[in-house]
Amino acid sequence: MAQLQIAYLPRPGTQERWRRLCQELAGSRRDRFAASCQQAGITQVQVRLLQVLHGEVLLLTVQTQEPHQTLEALASSERQFDRWLREQFQVLLGWNVQEVLHDPPSDLIFTWPGECECDDWWSEADATRASSSPEVEDDGVA
């Protein structure tokens, strides 16, 4: 399962409008939203409004199996509900979602792979250090 994430600094005065849109999607437009998500291959959507030091950040997280197909479906669908939703996003974001969803620019500056070959290297290094220098004590630094 892949995650698509959009982080956005909401324009001043739009926070309440974002909340109302989300309430509408969870309420009166829930069935149409669910159908749209299913058609695009989306299994989960989360929208968070994060409080930061000098304002707020809107974080939209979308779970999907095929990110490129999902983006294409969101950008190109001509179903009435999908057009309406893109219009709502354009009003709130101030830019056309269709223009940026295809291949948004990004600059990956760090990644941590979790379990990897380096775990074996660390284990071997610890074993070698322990066997070759029994007087060396762990300094407790993690």
C-alpha cells in the first residue's frame, strides 16, 4: 500500500471552509465521495490541520495501491462529483489540482530504510568490538 501526501499552508481565512468541506464529504456527500475514492483506487483518506508556531499546515494523506493511476483518475475524471470536488479544492488551494497532481516536484533530502543490510553490519561490528576489546565498556550512548 502506498501513501500520497500533500502538505499545504492554508490561505488565511480558509481553515473553517476546509472543515466544512470535510464535514460535507463525511455527511451529505459521503456516498459519492466513497464511490469516487473506490473508482480511483483510494482505500483511505485523512485530512489533518496541524498547528505550528506561526500558523497551520494542512496534511492530506491518501492510501492507494497504484499512486500514478490514482493521480490520473483524480485529475482526469469527468464525473460530476469529481469535477465539483476539484472545484472546491481549487477555491481553497488557490491553484488547479489537475495541473500539479501528475508529477509534483519533490526533493527527497533524507530516508531511513529501517531494517537493511546495515543492521547486519552493526551486529558484526558490535561482535568484533566485544571480542577484540573486552575492556571497552558500553558508554550508554544510544
